[in-house]
Amino acid sequence: MGSRPESSAVTTMTVTSTPETSLAFTNLAYCSSSDLRQFAVPGTADHFLANVADVFILSLSYPFFLPYHCGFSSDIIVCLGDFTLVPRRIHDGTIALNAIQRRHARVSTDDNVTVTRFVPPENFDLTLLALELEFVKKGTKNEEVDAVQLSTQLRTKFIYQVLTVGQRATFEYHGNNYIFTVNRAVLEAENQSNGIERGMISEDTYFVFEASNATGIKIINQKDAATSKIFKEKEFNLQSLGIGGLKAEFVDIFRRAFASRIFPPRIRNRLGGKHVKGMLLYGPPGTGKTLMARQIGKMLNGKEPKIVNGPEVLSKFVGETEKNVRDLFADAENDQRTLGDASELHVIIFDEIDAICKARGSSRDGTGVHDSLVNQLLTKIDGVEALDNILLIGMTNRKDMIDEALLRPGRLEVHIEIGLPDDAGRLEILQIHTKMMKENSFLAPDVNLQELAARTKNYSGAELEGIVKSAISFALNKHLSMEDLSKPVDEENIKVTMEDFLQGLSEVKPAFGASPKDLELSRPKGFVDCGDRERLIYERVMYLVEQVKVNERGPPVTCLLEGPSGSGKTALAATIGIDSEFPYVKIVSAVTMNGLHESKKCAHITKVFEDAYKSPHSIVILDKIERLLDYTEIGPRFSNEITHTLLNFLEQSPPEGNKLLVLGTTSNVTFLKAVGLRNAFSVTYSVPLLRTEEAKKVLEQLNVFSEDDIDEAAQALNDVPIKQLYTVIEMAAQRDGRSKEAIVYNREEKLNITHFLNCLEEVTADI
């Protein structure tokens, strides 16, 4: 089409009526040829106007070589193009408008108006045009309007004309005269001209027709006539919406829930598909489920989403809960009844949906409220009165608690896990939360967000935001005086440094991360080199750690550490957990489940493994398995339920993308063989007692004896558990009148060998 002319023409013209009544149905304005030349661009239209009579219609046709329009100040746009003679001459300096145009422009005949050329911008074609219909003559009998036929007629009649929201025009259809009002005009590129919603009708423009019941107009075949543009923006910048690390999840949501709504209904009908009416966002707390749902609602055109916290709809009064649910869907029902397929999408967001949609029959309150609520939701989504203009979004941390009927196809059928962010996702989230401080020069140059992202494995989005808040608090605290809080603050010197972020990192811990405190408590005396035998076991288990990192999807890598009580199995397992640097390391022991009933213990074990599945690399330590199973030699007795729970998780493959190492410790491998747990571990290593040479090496590292006494002490420690060695050292230290810490860490004061040997004899005599 070439570059568009930038010259403009402005003139004052006098309003007159259209030369013929029939011309009122053309939606065109009329003027003389001499006036028309004022709006032509030199070199483009002069030759086109040659040898044409003095009276012209500004017609429907939009020629390729004349890409411009003219309009007057009331935003009625008229098109320049091919010309047709009008039976009666129009005088120079006048512009002929029909009654509807004059009414819309709020002008009368003989009024003066300013007329200017309008050059449409690029991508000015209309994607969607919503028109409200009414009869010209009130009281006309009821008529059916076929949306498909009318779309074809209007597209032909008004092709290449520019229409503006609020504009009214007349047309004839099957012997009746109608008026349409432009309610909505959506451009292909969404760039409205000067804030005015208007655009040009093209071959690809879709029409949506509306008519109130009072008009007597019934629109049929609307679903085949048009599609709606449900999103406000043509492209999505998730970071600008405050969403980080969830691009893949958003793509899944868009494909499943919105793709079918973008295309014209006729295409979907030919494919035989149906819209998705519900989706479930599930995952750990703080990962962005609520944020994602709220932002989806903001991105949609039309109705604002209804956001409901699950417990809000519950009521103690009979029938009130069901009424609350019906009220949520009332607007959607009314729109579908009056507008049919032209109805806008209604989004209803249920936060904490597990609180109200529990499995039917599971609630013991005796009211049956939860059951009735689930039934009411099922009726609205997938029942006889099912709505097609709704999207129900549920969010939960406990997908397992929701009634299974709600999760089937046709209901909340799309299940999107909003998991913990990876390195790239954490970097995006940190960039979002530090954007303002960076733009306002509060972020110090030494802050390395990539390093922070690498050091925050297993942090959720909410926890990363917590780190930023904590860092800001440390930075602000440097500029406050506790003695005089009214002292002015030097804003220019406020900087959030890397040190502030590291302090925030130490203050905010991930709920799904490793448990360094629990791991350190499992080896309270630390970990020392016990010689070649134990070092070999450590190295072999660390090989398994590396195997987990590169392991393809399959059962978890499992390893059992067995040996006498006190031989250091738990300390070895905890050390491997720390040295692995895996983001998730959790110990399951009898201590952590003390006081729980059998079913509660199984639930606790299940939660630990499910949490492990949320991390890319995880270690679960099953400490003293025989105690986890409540094993007693009398009988013998043990928990069958816990045994099967452990067997299931030891043999079950983690979800794709998650890799797991399970370390078990036991002092009774014979019992584990009897119940079938021994074979569930692919590798077993025996952790031995200390021999004399190994005991000497340990004592040298602890440095508690003089050189003269260390050999004698080591000779007495043959085949002694390392845990017992620590106990004897503490006893001997107390008899010397010093604390154990003073003996171990003070290089000058050493243990009395006699006290040590006496304590050892007392301890071993009890065995």
C-alpha cells in the first residue's frame, strides 16, 4: 500500500439533509466534488476525480490506492472511494447527513461543523464488532434475525467503513428497517485511536448481535456468527503481571482452558469439542496459585472474576450454603439466557477449595452441608442446567481431600501443579521483587541475584519475597537510631546490599528445604574419620548420591545402613545428607512421630515422601526402621500398616523430573528380612564397631589424651560402638571436674586415663 500521506485538510461545512430518503440507509455522508478535492492528497486522487459529475456519494468501496478517510468532529467516519451519482446536486460547502447521523453528532441542519481528513493507523481492522439491534419503527412484530445471514449482509454493505463505539446506523433486513448501535469494537492490534474504540470492517471481522427481549427481535445462529476476544492483551508479559517461574504452567493453562475460546465457535463446533469449564491449581503453599488465578482474571475482557475463599460460602443455616453457591452463578445464568453464545466469560475463583469440597461422606459434622455443596457445584458445572460461559478455578494445597467427582472430565478436569520454582524461576521472582528498588537506585551494585537464586533451592515464591522483605528490614535498620527514632533518615544513602540479602537468607527458611538442625541433632558429636572401613562406606553411598543426580525416571535409589546399636549409622546418614547439598533432606524417626497413632504415623510418612517429590533432588532418611514399625520382640509385634506404607514408597517411582535417595538405618536386619523390607533396599552396607587402630585414630582427632595414654586407651576400646566412646569420654571428664567441652577443645588439659578406664569398665559391664 506504500507510505501514507501526512498532509491534512480542515474545513468548515454546513449540515444539510441527505438528498434522497433511500440514502439514509447507506451510513454515508455526501458532499460536492469541489469540496471532496480538499480532502484528496495531491498526486494520489486528482486523476481519480477527473470527469466525474458534481454530486458524489462517499461510497462503501475502499480502493487500494486511496488509503485515507475523512470525518467530522463528532467521530462519525465516512469513507472516500468509488463514487456514484446522486439525483440531486449538493451545494459547495455543505455536508449531507441523515437523521440518525445528525442525532448522534448532536447537530441540526444549517449548523456549521468542522470536517477533517482522518488517516487510519496500521492494523486498523476490526476483529470483533458487537452490535445491539432494534426496530426503526417501535411496536414492530416479533422477528427472527439469522446472525449468519445478517453478518454476511452487513459485512458486504459496510466493508471498509470505520465504525465507532456508540455510533448508530440504519439498515434493511428482510423487509424490516433496523437500527444498530455499536457496543464494542475490538481491533486486531488492540491499539485504539486516541482512546476511542473504533476500527474498520474487513473480510475477517466477526459480528456479535445483541437485542433485548423488549424489542421483539430474536437472534438465532449466533454461535456460528462470531467469536469473542476474551483477553485484553495480544501478548502476555508474565513478569509485568508479577508472575515469575510459571511460564510452562501458564502455557498449559492457556492451551487447556482458553485456546478453544479464542477460535470462532463454528470451528469448535465442527471439531466437536467443548470448552473446559473448570481447572484445579494445586501445589505447596506460597508457590503462586492464588496469584496466578487472580492475574488470569485480570487478563480477561468482560466480567471481573469473583474470588471466594472456600469457607465463606459455608453457613450453619439449612439451605443457605446452597443459596450462596447459586448466587455465584446467577450472573452467568442470566447472561447465557439473554445473550446465548455471545455471553462473556464468567470466572469464579475458589481459594482453599478443599475446605468446602471434601469427599462426600467424609465430614462427621452431621449436617451434610459439604455434601450438598459439592452436589450443587456439580449441577452448575456439569448437570442438566450446566453453563457454558463459566470457568471455575479451584486452588488447594491438599488435592487428595477433594471429592473425586469434582476432578473428573467436564468438571475441574484440568489439574495444573504449581510447584516450587527452579533456578531460572527463582531468578525471575527475585527480579520482580527487586525491580522497584533497582529502578529507584536502592539496590547496591554488589547484589548478585543469580547467586541468590542458586542458594535458594526449594524456596517458594512467597519465601523468596520474604527474603527480600527481610533484606530491606536489615538495610533500613542500619539507618535507624534506637535512642532517637525521630532522627531524620538520609534516603540517598539507603542501599540494600548482598550482606542484607544473605542475612535475610539465614532468617527465612524454606518449608520444603533440608532440615540442617535436625541433621546436626542426629550427629550431636559431629563426624570424625573412623578409618578405612567407614570411609569406604561413606564413599560408596556418595556414589549413590551422584547416581541419583543422573538417574533416569525409575524407582528411588535405596540404601540400608545396618550394624550394632551405637555404631554411628544415623550420624553417617546425616553426614551424607549434609554433604549431598540436596535441597530436600528429611529424617523420619520414631522421635519425630512420638505420640502419634498408627494411621497418623502413616500420614506423616506419606507427607514426607510427597514433599520430597516436590523437589528435583531429595533424600529421605528412615532412621531406626524397627522402631518406626513399633517392633517388639515379644510376639513379635509390629505395625503392618506402616510396613506396607514404607514398602509402597520404596518401590514407587517419583514423579517425572524428581529424583530420590532413601537411606535407612537398622540394628535388626534379621527382622527387616522377615517382614520383606530388607529386599526393598537395593544396597546394604554394614557399619562396624571400632577396632583398636580405628579407636586410636578417633582419639587422636578428639585430642583428649596425652601421647603417653592414647595407646592404652585405644587398646581398651576394641569392638566398642563409637557412641559409647563419646559417653565414656563425657563420664571421665565429669570425674576430672571439668566439662567435656573443656577436655576436647583445650589442647593443654587432658583426660585422666585411670578415670577413663574405670568409666569404660562400668559401661561395658552393663552390656
